[in-house]
Amino acid sequence: MQQMRKHLCAICGDEKSAGGPWFLLAENRWEDKLKILQWDPQLARQDGIRRACSAAHVQELVVHWMTTGSLSYPFARVSSDDKPTTEFGGAWPVRVDVDTRVARQIGELAIHRDSVKRVLSESPQYLKTILDALIAALQRESRTSGPEPAPANETQFAASREM
């Protein structure tokens, strides 16, 4: 009998229980985009997906991704089923983008790395606007999640313009 993978939060390591809204995050490193998705148990089992038990933990992962370019949160207690990235010839990590079409997208964040670095050093308070929009979308999702899917009202977060 195949053992089922446990769904653990990438930040706190808590196991998913029946109640409470959980979120999924998937990055596309080639396009510098991050998708925040409604919970889907099949997608949650895939490599490359990060799970978060609350809006605050999604925000923590997003901030980490914005500043480092990776969802690999170094101090997180991640599930033991997360496999390390394989190397191709000792150079660039080989990553396959996850097919996220099975889950409803709550939001997508696309950033311009040079602008974010400049904003972080000059005026980090400008990023608060992006994070506030993210938290508002996650809170709306938390209120509307239930047996019936919420309306397909996606929220786009963009930090690619010059700030």
C-alpha cells in the first residue's frame, strides 16, 4: 500500500487538517512569476509546489521570493517529500514548471528583479502596497472558500513597472 504524502506548511511545518483555508504557491523562474492558487489536494502533492496554512505564511513566502528569486525558504520546515533540485552537468538547476491549470488562481505576481532591488534599498515601504493587495485577496479567498468554488475573480499583482 502506497503511503500518502502529508501536506505540510512550508513555513511552520503544520500538517493540513480538514478545516481552514490553505494555499498553494508555484513559481515560474523563467518568467519571474509567482502564482498563488486555491487549495487542490492533487496539485499539493506535486514537486515544486509550496503549501501555506495561512495568508500570513503566504505573505512570508512571497516576501522571500521577491527578495531572493526562489520559493526555497531556507529556514522553513518543509515536507520531507520535497526533493532537492537536480543538477545538469553541475551548472544550472533543472526545473520543470508545474501545470497549475487544475487549481483556481487567486493571484499572480510578476516582478522586475532590478526594480525590486532598487525599491528594497531606497524605499521598501512601496512594497507594502503590493503585499496589502495580496493579503486582501487571500482574506477574500478565506471568507469565500467552502464547498462551492468562489467566482473566478483573479487578482493580478504587478511590480514590474519602474517605482
